[in-house]
Amino acid sequence: MSYIPNKAIHPGRIIAETLAREGMSQKSLSERMGITEKHLSQIINGEASITVETALLLENALGGSASFWINLEKNYQETKARIERLSLMKEEVPLLSRFPYNELAIRGYVEQTSNKEKRIENLWKFFGVNSLSYVSTTESVAFRKRTVPGVKSESIAAWLRCGEMEVKKQNLPDYSESKLKQSLANIKQLSVKEPEEFSSEITKLLNDAGIALVYMEHFPGAGVSSAVRWINNNPLIQLSVYYSWADIFWFNLFHELGHLLLHGRKEKFIEFSKGSLTDTKDKEKEADEFASNTLIPSKGYSEFSQRNHVISKSAIVEFAASLKIHPGIVAGRLCHEGKIKWNLVSSLRPRLKIVQG
């Protein structure tokens, strides 16, 4: 943080000191400048600013260039604003504990510092605000009423903001719904590949359709598994791998794609580890159904689950192979619907991990 004087000196004081040194009265100077004595008194007392016009008048009547007087005013106003800004920083120090500053510093989004005022300033720049109280407005979706205990809105807002900052590094074409629809089959078939392969290939397919995809490890206290919203003219899908099983990753991805295809551009959706925003439950259900039926067509799934009264791992693997998808996706759906126990198919459900490049 640069040095900030503890007091801003108005240029009117320089005028007063010059008048005293020259033995000139305010009335005399006002007459030379062609302004009222009242107006000159307001400038000297710091009640009025030195404008460009006034600076030109002072240049002739009192000496010093117009630029000199303009710079005095400019420096005064800047110093005054910075003092007020520093005062606000001190006032907002109690808010610091709500935000995951250390986590942001570890990930390189803010500078690591122990200075509390500097931390406030860095968070302002990170969120693009001039007060931490504005974060609830700029990231309103993170602060909306939800049925999720134990999560912090500020951590969610920070996680979302990181995604936005990553999108700024990407150069995307215009969003194309038709390209997205055409790529769905190819995307789900990538599930049989290793994460090192499918993660970049999914990104490329979605980028070609004008969709940003960001893998962003979850923040402590956020409890968020995924989110989708529009950044300018492009949608952003952000995945955290909060629950690291591969089938949940694929379900969350297609859940967010469902939101894009079903629910337009105005809504922002956040998926939590438990529960959801209370005012989006119907749309969440629609996105769930889209993900389930796109990954595993309902007719084929129904026939498979009814045909196999005792579902074996080999049957799951065979059915998944017929759909060209990872068997963990089938196993996860069966477990979720109570048709089979989780522990019986644990070997079919690998875990994923985000590796920051």
C-alpha cells in the first residue's frame, strides 16, 4: 500500500499564505481575478474547488502556472479520497473473517499479506467492488436463500468470482445451441477415457460451442459442486468435484448443460452438496431429469433394471458398454435410486481430483 498522508491540504491554504506573504487582501485579489470576494473566500476556506477557469485566473493574478494550481487541486482531491478510502478499509476489517482470503492467496488470486487494510483493498480489487458490503449485490446468487446448512455465502461468492476471472483468459466464439446439442453424444462417450484425456477434450468441445468450462476446486465452507451462469455473451460452467466420484462429475456436468438448454440466459444456478436454492427447485428437477435421461436413455435403463432382478457388476459393465459410457454412471444411478447398495459397486466408481496447471 502506497504512502497516504494523514491530512489533505486544500490549495486554498496556499492562496492564503501567498496573500499574507504579498500583503494583499482577499478583496484586492478577487478584483484582479474578476470573481466575487465571497467566491474567493469559499476557495480559500476549502468550500469550493479550483476549476480550470479559476486556475487560469490565478495564473495571471497571483502567479504560478495554471497547471500548478490545477495539480494542487487534483492532489488535494486524490489525497482526500484516499484518506476516506483508508478509513473505509479500517471500518471493514471486521468483515475479513467472512472471506476465504488465505485460500485465495494460496491459489494466486490475491497477494499474501498480514496487513488487514491491504487485505481489504485486495479483496475489493478481486471482487471488483469498492466495499465488501457490495459483494452480496454483485454475487447475489451466492447470497440467495438456500436450504443448505453450514455454508458461507462469502466463500461461494469467492469461488464464483474465481471462475469469472478464469473465463477472462479465454477467447470464445459466440454461443451455439445447435453445436452444443450435436456434441452431447460425443461428450458423454468421453466418460470411458482417463481424466487426463477427457477433461481437456470436454473443454474443447464446449469451447467450440461458445461455452466456457472451468474446473475449480471447491473452497472450504462453500459446499458447492457446480454452477452455471452467463458471463457477457457466453455461458460458464464451473465444476468443483466437491464429491469426487466420477459418476457425480458426469451427472453434474450434464445437469448444468440441461440448465443451458432448458432455462435461458437470465438465471444463475448453483448446485450444493446438499439441498438447493429454494426458488429454483422446479428447474433443478428438470435439469436432473435431463442429466439422467441424456446420460442413460430412460427406456433402455428401465428395461435393464427390470430385466435384472439381482443386478451384478458384470451386467452393469455390459449395459454401460452398450451405451458407450463409463459403468460408474450406471452404477451411480442404480445406487441413487436404491436398486443396489453403494458398497457393492465401489470398484466401478473411481474418484477424480482437480489438478491445477
